[in-house]
Amino acid sequence: MTEIKTKDANPIRGLRVVLRGAGEMASGVAWRLYRANIRRLVMLEVPDPLAVRRNVSFCEALHQGWQTVEGVQAVKAADIGGVPRAWDTGQIPVLVDPEARLVPRLAPDVLVDATLAKRNLGTRLSDAPLVIGLGPGFSAGRDVHRVIETNRGHNLGRVIAAGAAEADTGVPGSVAGFGVERVLRSPAAGVFSTRRCIGERVRSGEVAGSVAGAAVTVRLDGILRGLIRPGTPVTAGLKLGDVDPRGDESYCLTISDKARAVAGGVLEAILGVFNV
């Protein structure tokens, strides 16, 4: 095992934070922590991530070796030995570890479960001195120390010290008055195929791709803000893409308001425990 040593004398700057997940929300959290000079970050992912907003998701490093989001770069690490090397070059290491088996060896001060699975996939209070869960599926005081609200609305980003987040509504948040219409979902189980790219303008009725020969049809005019990676195996009903009716291409390359709010909650939870 490669020993990971923290050389920074500042106790907050030297915190080790492990994030389960490296999709859009997890990446927003990692980005904010990095910008707050909490840079001993490690992200754990599945081999084939299902991220839709790939331009702002650090999990893309698993496919292309690296990924930069708003000036912060993540890099694929083949094993735990790549973690300190990434830290030394100012990068965030991303490892394939779907069951988070590396957590004991990484010995984090903070564990953030950012899988957004709507259920607990095995995260426990004993995983770190501070364990944080994003959204429904966790109960503060039972399986995590803090829960961060992920449901859009008045409580988005709130730090919950006792109890759970709001239940999953299954309804996408409204953007420019559109909700379910802007989400592209898989019509069947199979492998997603497309020639479209994130940032392309689309019109209602156009085909954005296909799964098992069935078309994935756009339901409103706008820009493809997100699109799952072509060649990814998917299940029926899975979210494949996101059409933004506002038509601003820059939104494809920047972290969303929701991710920033949730990330702010995580930062608050960390400082509330360690900044004493």
C-alpha cells in the first residue's frame, strides 16, 4: 500500500475528502471544495458512469484520462498510488471503485456520498469522522452525520443534522417553465447511440439518438445541455439527455445553480465540524 501523507499544517487545508460518485452533483461539490482550498480530494466511480452533463462531470476523466471543469482538473488514477501524484500536481484523482472498497485505505476525514442513488448503497457512520449524504436515502444520525437537501425549492442546500431530506418527487425541476419536457429518457433497454453533441441546437420532434432501434425524440426547442456518452448500456426510462430551452450555450460548460447550492451545503457542513 502507498502511504498517503498530508504535509499541510493547516488542519482544514489538509483534510482528506472522499466522494462517492463523480457525476454532475459530486463534481460541483468537489469543485467548490477545491476552490475553498480543501484539495486532498478523491472521487470514486463506477466503470461506466451515467452522467448526462458530461462537460461538468469529473467522471469523464475515466474515459479520456482527464477532465477540466471551470478551471479545475481531475485525472484518472489507475490505483491508490496515483492519489498522491495527482495531489502533487494540483489535480483531483478519480478511481474506479463502485463499492467504495478503498475507503478504509484512503482513511478520509470526510466521506461524501454523492451518488444520488435515492437509497443508501452501503455508506456508514463509521466510514469517516464526518459522513455526509446528498439527498434522499440517508438519515442524519443513523447512517450519516449530515444530510444535504437536493430538492429544488426553499430548502435546497440546507444542512440537516437530524432526519432525512425530502422524498424524491420524480419530477424534474422547472427551467424556463419546462419540466418533464426537457428530459430525454430511454425508450427501451439497450445501448445508447447518437451522433448529436452537447451544445447542439435541437427542435421539437427531432431525433436525438436511439436505443435498441427505438428513437429518442426531442420534445421542445433548445440546446442539448447534457447527453449520456454514446455506447453506454442503459435501462428503459433512464435519463439520457437534457434540453435547455433558454438557448445559452455557456450553460453547457458551467456548474448549475443547483449543484452550487448543494456544494455550499457540503462546505458548510465540513466547516461546521472542523473549523473550531
